[in-house]
Amino acid sequence: MTPLIRSHPRDDAQRQTTRSAVMLSNNDVHRIDNRWLLIQGFGMDADLSGLRAFIATAEDLHFGRAGARLFITQQALSKRIRRLEEALGTPLFERTTRSIELTAAGRRFLPLAVEAVAAFDRAVEAVRVVHDPIRVDVYDERFTPLRMVREASERDPRLRVEVSMRQGLAVALPALRRQEIDAAFGRVHDLPGPWPEELAHRLVRLEPLAAFVPEDHAHAHMSELRPADLRVGGIAMPDPAGAAEWRGYLKRLADHLGVPLRFTEPAIGERHLIQQFLREKSAVGLGETSIDATGSGLRRIPLVDPTPLIPWSVVWHRRNPHRLLPVLLDHLPPVNRPDPADRRHWIPELDMTPVTSSASAPPL
């Protein structure tokens, strides 16, 4: 299902909403002490489109990426920022041929601008139709997040969910940053580029992996598999395509177990995945233990010493105003990572460390 794209209200509607909300207490144009930035003291209405352009550019420090986030051209973005600077009477950015940086005024302005836009978005959200669904990317139908979201919606009738499946957190991050979707599931390590500072995440599930083999496979008679059992045939998995984090996980797992890893063509849905596994007579396929293999022609065999765990996190935008986002997060309590001394289970060593942020985020 294709997720809805939230669009911002038209500028004239925004002005009508905010024009008389708060009076300005500035004494001169270089001081900004009105916390909502609803500026009338300079003969200027609140310029929400300009504020959004300023915030996006301040976060990315790149006009091209900021324009892409707002679905406008770089020229249109520059015009909005220039209009805002002219109204404020002070430059917000120092521009060179190679880079842009915030001025001192820009650094003072940024946190208040963020607060002002967030306040407006909350006001709009407060009067939106209560039944607007929350848009959640669950990665793919064959993984745990779909079941987690389904169970949450069954427990709480308030949760109306619109599901998408982008098949990779790396693919879903741009939509999260633009707030086209409200939450996404995935592994937060081995992503291309630094972690975007505006996104928050929480580890919510450690899901065991098992081996899946056809009934005439060389290992089909075994009740469990250890790394030594996989060193001849190895692991064969569909190519994760854009899911860089899943590819990284599989490579780290194969290196840790000391077994060969081979990628086949990408799998389109669970049925296609099963068909690929059925073709393998020496290598094993991997899947979550929750996959029901009944009637598929596959046998599910536990992996032990160690049992690999997939670290599923939920990710959301820190300034997302959707009223159902806190409700969903309440149904997804955090889980603890395994004790490094516990040799029975395995997650990549990288996943035991926090993700790192940078002033420059991955391109959108």
C-alpha cells in the first residue's frame, strides 16, 4: 500500500491561523526574544514556508539536499531564505563557493524557529481528523515488524495503521525525514552515511534466526545446526538490494560463523523466498523462527552455538506531530541487548554500540 504524503497548508491559510496569535516584544531587529517567532513588529507576517526552508538548510548545510527534502528547487529555497533574512534584517547564513555555515544570528534563531514550526504543526494536528491513520513501514511481509504492528492495532482500537513495505530501513529513512511516513522498522547499523540527528530510534525486538532447507536437503534430517555444519554448503540468501543494513548483517554473521555466503536474485514476497530456498540442496536459507513453513516443502531447523538474533528497532522523526505516534511507541517497549558474555546468542558487535550522528546527513 502506498503511503500518503503529508503536505503543509497553503501559506495564506498559515497566515490566517497565526497572524494574531502572539505579539512581538523585540526592541530592535537584531534581537529575537519572542518564543513563537510570529513576527509583526517589522511589518511581517509569520513566514512558515521561510522557517521550514531555513530549518531544513540549517540541518543539512546544503541547499540541494534541503530543497529535495521540501520538494522545491534550490532556487526557490534560496528565495525563501533570502525573503526571511530581509524581513529579519540580518543574514542567517554565511555563504562561500564551497560551503554554508550559520551566522551567530542564525544559531540563535534556529532553536526558536524549530519550536515555532513544531508548535504550528501541533496546532494543525490537534484539529485534524482523529481517524487519520499512522503510516508505518514494516520492511517486508515476511519479517516480525508486520506482526508487531498488527498485534498493537488489535490491542488498541485507536491505532489505525497504513502499512508500507520499502524492504529496507536505508530506503525508508528519506521518507521518515520528510515525514511522508510516521515510523519505520529496521536495523540501525550498517546504513550508508551518518545517522540523521532528527531521527530517534528504539530497540524493540531481538528475533532469532533459523535455517530453512527443502525436505531432500543434505541437512534435512538434523534437529539443529551448528556453524561447523554450514562450512561446506554455506548460506544462500536473496540479494537485499537497497537494504544495506541487512546485507551488512549477513556478511558479519557469515564472517563470525566462518561460513561462505552467496547472494541470489532478490525475493519478491514470501512465496518467492520459499521458491529460492527450495532450489538449494547444500546451502541453507535463513529466516525468522516465526515463519510458518507448514506445507511449503521446507523444514525449519534451529541454529545453535550461537543462535543469531536480528535487532529490530523502531525509528521516528523527533518532531513528528502525529497523535497516534506516542500510542504506537507505548505498545513497543524497549528491549535489552544480550550480554556479551552470553555465547548462546549473537548479534553483530557493531550493534552493541550507539549509532553516530553528524552535521551532514545521508543524501535524500
